[in-house]
Amino acid sequence: MHLPSGEALDEIAIVESQVAHKLMEKFWPGPLTIIFLKREIVPDIVTAGLETVAVRMSAHPIFREVVRKLNRPLAAPSANRFGRISPTTAQHVCDELSGRIPLIVDGGATEHGIESTIVQVENGMIEVFRRGPITDEMLRPFGEVREQTSSATISAPGQLPTHYAPRTKLIVVDDLKNFSPPAEKQIGALCLRPVAGVVDPGLPRPATAATKAPADFATMRYLSKRGDLREAAANFFRMLRELDAENLDLIVAERVPEEGIGAAINDRLRRAATN
């Protein structure tokens, strides 16, 4: 649920943790969702029958104005069909939900690209249910951080083993140059930046390249040619959608460095590749 103001939190949630208060002071409004015990006023349909509710305050000026004028907490899920690639532009929402919803407000492309970080605070421990723009490194000054590992109960969005998935089969590799795509298959590649030894089909072929390079791909997307992980996160879902629209036989994605927001990108890749 999205709040019009910090004062509205007490209407819907029971807040007992000082650590949670410090996180709100630091990161709200912004891409941090915090799970609290809910109050009875929150309908079960909003929380899938759970006794907890995930709460945040958006930093987007248009959405903040909508919630402010409503002046009530608002349940607002992501604008994509269940399990599919998250939208980062109004066009993505149109591609996904055209004919299913009456109105789309174009607020521009999302700033962070990937969804909010989701945490729950218990006994001073910050448990990360979904990695996102607010990284472990940013959370550690406020308490011990650990990743939620139990998959027996789904407590928050984005915890399903299969999620954010393209229609095209996707596999994840550690090193793109060690993958040899079969010649008869149309295979696309997704990686952080250009990889030495991998020929980009969108660029002129180097004079020194073999006539048939084993690491050739039908098409490639670079999340950030300068290797910036924040830029990579902002581009991630858009580029995954572009590859999914290319009528490929397979998408091969190379893991990014497991640092900062890179851990959140790798989490999305792992879930997108799980069948």
C-alpha cells in the first residue's frame, strides 16, 4: 500500500520497531517497501489473506500527487500481468494491458528500472525479502542485514521462484564468451557491456574476425556500455522486453557483478530463467 504521508502509516499498520522508523526517515519517499503487521482496516484482498501489509511512499511526483489528493492509503500493484516482465514505460503497460484497463497515465520512464527493495524488521534485524535500488550496503548502517531464504511462505511481491519472465526461454551464464550459440538458432544476448571475443551483430565485423565466429549472436543488448550498475538496472526490463520481441529461440544473459544493485539485477535474472 502507498501512503499519502508518514502520518497515514498508523491507520493501516502496527509499527513497533525504531529501526523501521529510521529506515523510513532515511529512504521515504523512495524505493523501499517495509512489511508490517496490518490493522483490521486493511482488507484481506489487499494482502492475499496475510496478516502483514507491505507499505511504501513513492517518490514519483505524479503518483505522489494522486495519493496525496486521495488522502488515503492506496493499494496499487505493478502494471503488468502476473509473473511477466515489469513495465518501465507507459508503452510497456499498453503492450501488456491494452484493452484490460481504461486509462494509462504516462509519467515517463521509471527512474530505477527495477522494483523497490522489500524488507521486514524484527528484533533489530533487517530481513531483505526482495533486493532492489536500496542495497544491502545502504541498509547496514541501520542494523544487521540478512536475505530472506525460506521459500515455504510467500510474504511479499517478487518472491516467487519464477517471476519477471519473458515468453522467450532465458538462460543465465557466468561468462558470455564461453557460450557458443548453435548456427541454426536465433539467439540474443544480454550483458552489462561489450565482451571481448564476442562479435556484436549490430557493429561492422572486425577484419581479424573469423568468417564464422562461434560466439556470434543474432542480436545483443548492453545494459550499460560504461559498466554502470545503476544505469544497468534502469535499462534491464526495457532491454529484456526488446529481446523478447525479436522472435528469438533463446536469450542468453550474462550475470553482472554481485555488488550493490548488481545483486538485485542477478536476482531478477535468476527468477526470469527459472522454469
